[in-house]
Amino acid sequence: MTSEPVRETLLGVEQSAAGRRWVMRPYDERLALTIAQRHGLPDAVSRILSQRGITSEIVADYLNPNLADVLPDPFVLMDLEKAASRLADAIIHDEKIVVFGDYDVDGATSAACLIRFMRQLGITPMLYVPNRMTEGYGPTVPAFKSLIDDGVGVIVTVDCGTMAHEALTFAKEHSVDVIVADHHQTGTSLPDCFALVNPRRGDDLSGLGNLAAVGVTFMLLVGLRRELRNRGYFSLKEEPNLMALTDLVALGTVCDVVPLEGLNRALVSQGLRVMARRENTGIKALIDLCNLESAPEASDCGFKLGPRINAGGRVGESDLGTRLLISDNPDEAAGLALRMDELNTHRRSLGDENLSLAEKMIEDIISHRNGLPPYILLSHREFHAGVIGIVAGRLKDKYNRPTFVIALEADGTGKGSARSIKTVDIGRLVSAAVLAEVLNAGGGHAMAAGVTTHIDQLADFENYLSKELGEMSFSGPREMMFDCAVSPSGAVRDFHNLISQIGPFGAGNPEPRMVLPAVHVLHAEIIGAGHVRCRFGDDQGGKLSAMAFASVDEPVRNMILSGARVLHVAGTLKADNWRGRNGVQFMVQDVASI
């Protein structure tokens, strides 16, 4: 757990309409100047590059990422060569292969990658995704027993399996090889399986610990193709096209909120180019349903496509996401996408109900404790296991605390989701709690985790959290970090296009937040369900269309509508392609009076 030094405020804003203290992200002025001069880039773009540690020598490569240039030897991952060899044996000897997946986007895309690769070889592996409500997460002995009784030769678990010691031991005792392709944190001991391909295992020196499970799966397929090639398998058949699978890799990587740096950034950049061609029938069906007219961006994956796949797995049928992503039938895909859209609407409604309950519980905590502790831990029988991740994320954003939301069953067992802030590694916190026996099971990564517990353990778990996080301080306004300043005159499409080259944007590579200093509010009106459409201008005559969606804090929208003539405005710059336009629009996140 870390704390950061106090920084100088931007434009003197100590408390904005959203209650934030504005701070300009520090940067190397000399490096920014060098980048601007050598590469002919605007000062704002050069500043952002310097903030992200990009030196002048690599600017050109960074702005034009090439997957081939950064893709490492797959066999640097521990056990991957062993796994590739075993899978090659199974393919050549026509063994029955099962892909054991997970119900979220990372799990669905991982399974789809593996299945689509094998279909290109003329093989159709069996898919098994456990039912979230009745089976829980990951491999279990009953699930594996059913597969073994069905004559399976090899089981490949994707986005799960690292902590499934009992099930993996059961498979080994019955002479069935299990290959785990995962990225979740390991415990003090590794599972007893044929191969564990997980860059987060302690003895893995690949340096690829930031990969999502779909990235690990992609690396496994790179190694498998090489192994088959070396055995002469492709002498009479065409090799699978791995680049055609990168749209799935991009979707899973963005939605699992892993850092978009290095290999991840290159995978997503390549994958978005493939996605723009709409060659995957299932992805195309989702894109069409979401009415995306232009090429999908990372934000579309995270906020439009991904939530619908998640809803299918979390409040519908667990395998819906994978079934959509492996479908080659347009009618089937359209039907599955529509079903997911309906489930997503239902999930949002459930999420709103659960969020309202959670916020009332937090109000009671604040009332009884005269404030919030440095964490949020909520449990209730009315919480729905399919939406607790959404609720935990929203509470984390609102209260700036590591947050646990646990859905309790009638027998007292609980399934929980955790979301964290950048200063607390929630995955490590949960793994340590399991070792301390204050949780039954759990795991995850720095920003998100899942837990399994019992109502009788909650008091001990809360004591554990108090001990681990008790010294953290959350007093004072939260900081809002900025990357650059721009005027309405300078916020044009060419500038946006340059900024876009720093993407794809997501975790670890956030979309640059800009400030419009002292702009005139030329127009403001309410449209739709509480959105505020507005226009800002500067003293040079520049004008910039903007939008503050209803999800933006109400005091922000009210200040824009208040009649204030001049404001500082915070937000991001988006392309505006509506009806063939080639413009930009500013997405308002916060404002401050002058």
C-alpha cells in the first residue's frame, strides 16, 4: 500500500464541482521539447508521450505499434513448450480435447480463440463452461468427473484452474492430463497438473505477468502452431491464421482491465484493426446490435460489447459468450447477441437495485462509525452474484476505497467480488486472506478479485482488512489528474488523430484527460435522460461541441446549466463521425468555476 506526494494544483482548482482537486500529471520538460522538435509533434502530444516514459528514439515505433516487433518467443513462458507438445500429440492422435472456460469476457474470448484455432485444423473440441450459480468458478471434482466419464483425453482450462488443486489432483489420479492457461495469482504451492502456463507463477521469468488469460492463450497457440509446424503437420494443410484471432484477444484484454502496455498494447492495436473488418460473425452481430457505424475502439469493447457478453455469462447461460464468439452462422449469432442485450438490460436493472441497497448500507456505516473505514465490506442475501462486480466497481469509484461485495446464500455461504484503487493490490490481499484462513478461497489481480467465504468468517475477514489497511488515509478531496491543456480552437480532428495514436486507451494507458481553461459557455441544454449538450468557445473564436452524460456527477451538469459564463472544463476528446461528420466532441467529466 502506497501514498503519493501532494502536487501543485492546476489552475488553482482545489475543489471542483465534482469535489476533485485538479493536478497536472508531471512530465519531463526537456524530453517533451526534444520529442516535439525531432518528430514535429504538437506540444500537448509530446508532453503526453514524455509522461508515459516514451523516449525520443522510440516515438515512431510507439505511435505505430507492430505486433511482430514485440511478440516474444512463446516458450519463454514456463510450461508452454510442454503444453504445446502435449496438445500437438492430442491433435495428431485424435484424442478428445475439452476446453474448460469461464463465463466472463476474458474466459469467453480465451475459449473462443482455442476452439477457432482447432476448427481451422478440422478439429471440434468440446466446450465446458461451469454454471455460475450452481457450480461456481473454475474446475471442480464433479465437473471433471463428468468429463472423464465421457472419455476426455486432455482438458485445457482457460482463465481458471490455477487454484483448483483438488480438481486437478483428481484428474491426474485418473490419468487425464490438464493444461492450465491462466493469469490469476497463485498460492504458496502450485497445482499438480500436466502443465501450468501462467506468467504469474513464481518461477516464471517471462516478464509477461500483465497478460490477460486470452493473451496467455494466444501465446499458447503461437507455440502450438510452431510445434505442429516442426512436426510436419502442415505439409498437406494450411496453417491456422493467428492474426485473424487477435480481434478476440483485443476484446478480452480490454475487458479484463489489464495494463495496455507493451505486448498488450500491440495485441489490442492489431486486434482492433482486425475487428474493424468484422470477420468474426459473433463480434459483428454485437457491433451491429450496438449500432457502431465506425471502426470499434477500445472503449467500445469495454463499455458496449463486453458488458453484453458478461451479462450472458453472469445472469444468463454461462456459455453464451463463447457460443456467440465461435458462431459462424449470422442468424444464430444475431439471436445470441439479442439475447445478451436483453440479459444486459436485466443485469443493469439488478445492478441498480443492488447498488441502491449497498449505498443505504454504507450510509448506515458512516452514521454508526462517523465515517468510512479504509475499505468497504458489504454482504447481504439480496445481493445477486451476477451483478456484485458492477456494484463493487461503482462503489469503489464513488468512495475511493477497496470494495468487497458479497452475495450470501441461504446456507450462509458467500460469493464476492472485489474492486480496488491503484494503491491497493486486491489480488495479493485476497490471496493472503485465503492463506490466513479468513476466506475459503479467492484470487485475482491488482484491480479485481473474487472470493468465496461464509457468514461466520466475515468478522475475522473484517479484522484482517482493518489490520492490513487501517493506516491508509483518504482525507481531503480526491485528485483528478490531467495530461494537457487545449483550447476549442486547437481541439480539431487532426489533433485528435495524433492523440489517438498514443492508444489504444485503457488500464495502464489511460485516455488523455484535457482541460479547457477559461472557456465561454455558449450554449447548454438538457436532452434525453438528463444529458447536457453544450458548446464552448474561446477568445480566438474557436467553438467546440461537448456533452456531459447523465452519468457525470449532477453538480457538474448543474454548473454548466447554471448560466455561468466562463468555466474551466475537464474531459476527453472524441471523434464525431455521426452521419459522415469528420469532427470532434468534448466529453465533459468535471468543471470548475473561476
